[in-house]
Amino acid sequence: MMCNLNPQSAIHNPQSYNLAVEVGGIFMKNPVMTASGTFGYGQELASLVDLNRLGGIIVKGLSLKPSAGNPPPRTVETCGGMLNAIGLENPGLEAFVQEKLPFLQTLETPIVLNIYGHETKAYVELAERIQDLEGIAGIEVNISCPNVKAGGIAFGTDPKMAFEVVKAVREKTGLPLIAKLSPNVADIKAIARSVEEAGADAVSLINTITGMAVDVATRRPKLANITGGLSGPAIKPIALRMVWEAAQAVRIPVIGIGGIMDALDALEFLIVGARAVQVGTANFVNPRATLEIVEGLRSYLVKNNITDISNIIGSLRTEQGASPQVEYWSDGFAGKK
């Protein structure tokens, strides 16, 4: 069930309520970003979404060379979410610079490039070449990819490998650096601390959780790749727990990802310590979800007379005792009496 905050409820003077945040050197007008792989390169949704109203756009993952991705079928709907095994299909950095970047450079919104590789040297070369591009606000390093030199083990599942790849990228770029963490680990805190030590300016989490689906009639996997990444509301409780743990473990900002469908979901992530959020699967359900979340956050501040979103971040109450009395409006809004 989705709980929407009605943007029309923002009365008084909405401009006096500050949504702006700074995440690892990236300054955003609000804490709502698009998650890589769910929003294309921005231009695909420009007719539906005012891109300049977003906090940030993280483009579809980029590799040095073009990648065709996995064979179809590559997506399947599941209860409370979706599985994808796209395989990081993309045109490669050179084509991105020639065909996609010119449009992105016309926007006011910070643009973050998500990069991946199967060897550390691929990440390093990407970082070196991105460093000189105009209009790029930061780099998000996807460390959920398999390291072919380590037998296919994902960089992000081992603190030492995570440290090494992030450190190598850090040495080649002065741009703000976000490490995107995998949830398929035993201890997310150890991974978060390792990338912080390596020089990351922020961490984003969680990436998708490995899962699968089976067609009972044919007894075959529903994905050609057999397994894929689970995203959507089904993973939100896991994502919230990991974001909370990471926020307790590191000093750098944390960006929350995982099942954020509306403003109430986003507020949960901010309350447990996220400085910003990324919206992913919701974009497939409702292409305008990001903007509705922005307006829902503003409405929340107005109704609760909270002048700055920073007063929400990390405000989780864990002490024993009476909870504050709340009232629920018909529009799904909760506020103190």
C-alpha cells in the first residue's frame, strides 16, 4: 500500500522550508535523486518530468566499451517488486559523451555518472576520462560487479577488494565519489568503513538483492540469466536496516536506496540517517514519482512546521518511553498535534 503525501497541503509559504542538502561535495536543491538504471539518461523522461526540479540524476551504468547486456527475458514482476537481469547494457563511455552528455549539460540538476568494470584498471580509466568532462557533479562507483581476476567475486562483497577499487578511483579523480554498496554481504558496516577509508565522499545503498523466479508451468527460470536483482517495496525493510547500520558506522554521508515509492518511504530513510535518497523501481510504476516525493517532503515540513530537512535526518528515536502523540490526516500525512 502506498501512502501519498498530498502536495496541495503545503500551505503557508513553502519557499521558507529548506529541502537543500549537500552530499559529499554535491549540492542539491532537495534530497531526491534518480537511481542508476531506472531513469535512463534523463532525456527519455524529460517530457514527463521537469528534470531541473530533481535533486540529482544518476545515469544508467557506464562501462568503457559498449555492452549488449544479458539475453531476454531480462525483467519479471514479483510480489512487491521486480527482478532484473539487464546485465548493465550501455553504449560505452565514448558514445555516452557524444550522444547523451550534451543534453545533460543543459540541465541545472547535478549529474552523477555511475561506472562499473570487471577489473580495477577499467574503473581507473573511466575515472580518468570522466575527470575532464564538463557538467559532471560526481561519480558513483558500482562495486557490485564481479572481479574477473578474483574468480568472479563481486568487488563489494570483500572489504579489501572494495577498498582497493575505491582507492584506485580516488587517486584518479577530484570529483565527489560515491561508493554504491551491495547488500549481498554479511556485514555492511565493514564494507562501508572500508570505502570510507579508501577515500569515498559518500556511500549509497542498497543495490539489488540476488533472487530468482520460476515458471511452474514450464519449470524454467523466468529470467534467461536464471537469477537477477530484486528491487522494489519488498526489499525496503532490509534496505532501511542496512542504511541505519551504515549511518552508524561511517562519518561520510549515506544515500538510501531500496523500495522508495512515495514521500513517507523517503522520510523513513532520512530519519534513520540517510542524507539523500535514490528512487528506482517507482519510476517504472509512476514516471513522476520523484517529483511527487519532492513535493511530499515539502508538504511534510510545512505541516509539521519544520523549517529545514536537515532536522529530519538521523532523528530516529530509540529510547524507551512515551511516543509523541500523532494525528493522521486523510491524505496519509502524519504530524505532531
